[in-house]
Amino acid sequence: MIYLLPTDTCYWIACPIHDIKSYDWIYKIKKRNLDKPLAILVPDFKWLEENTDLNKEQITFLKEYSRPFTVLTDSDSLKIWINYIDEDNNEFINRDIYDCFAFRIVNNDTQKRLIKENWPMFLTSANLSNKPEIYKSKEVEEEFAYYLKREKLSFVWKNTWNLPENWTSDIFEFVWDSLELEYLRKN
């Protein structure tokens, strides 16, 4: 199943990490280039500490980071997973692009509920590629109406919630084991 959901920035589209077919559909629905990886939503900092190359000092830094963020790092367990082939011989269509992974931490009750059921999850902004992010639930519903009607997507929190516009996450990675950051995007 593919989900539309609010985050601390804009609306996102997501699927469980084990759902290869939905992963492929996200690329088709968004008209996203296959050379652009998806981020991964994880339940908490403990998950990052146990499953990535981040050290304790870096995890503490992230816990205190004041803005929404996406952190890039390596994960041996996810490198194994991205090479998974299911019982029907389905595989991730662009698995070779994942040199490292972009992680987001859950930040609201809707995400916490979803992550309990589907953990972890691939996700990306809920907009067509090269179009602006969407901050209003009604606009998300209109943009993806075709897929919602055909039950290809599930709108997790369908209401009149509008998110603050132009509130994007900082995207960065740590330089080696230090706390020095290399930003790919800083707001």
C-alpha cells in the first residue's frame, strides 16, 4: 500500500520498505527519475544508532538539531535489504543508486502509527517531479485523485490540515566520524 501523509515539512508519499511493487509505483505516480533515491522514514534515534554508521556523538547532535532534517549515512542492513528479491522475483528497480541512505525520523502520531505497522518506510514529497511541494491536504487530494479513487493510495490523515509553506528540511551528512556537517540543502 502507498500512503499520503503529513510531515513536519510538506505532504509525503510513502510505502513499507518491504513492498517492492509500491516502491515502483511511487516512481510511476510521481514521474520520478529512477536515478533519484527515496528517503527512509525510521521510528527513532535508537533505530539510527543500531542500524547505521552514525556514532553516539552524532546521534546526540541529531536529537538536539532544531530544524527538520534528513541525514545521509550508510547502513549495512539496508544495503542487504535493497538487494532483496521477493518470492515473485521482484526487485528494486534502481537498487544500484543507493551508495548511502537519506533518513527521516517520525515526528507526529500519524507517522508513529504507520511506522509501527510498516516499519521502516520509503518516502518522498507528495508532488509530481519538478513541481512544488504540497502543503494543503485538499491539494494533495486533488493531485492524486485518480490513484485515490482506484485505491492505489491511502490518504492517512484526510482533513483540512494545512502545513506551513516553504518549511523544508535541511539535508546533510557528517564528515567522517566528526560533527562537521556537509549540507546538500540548508534553509
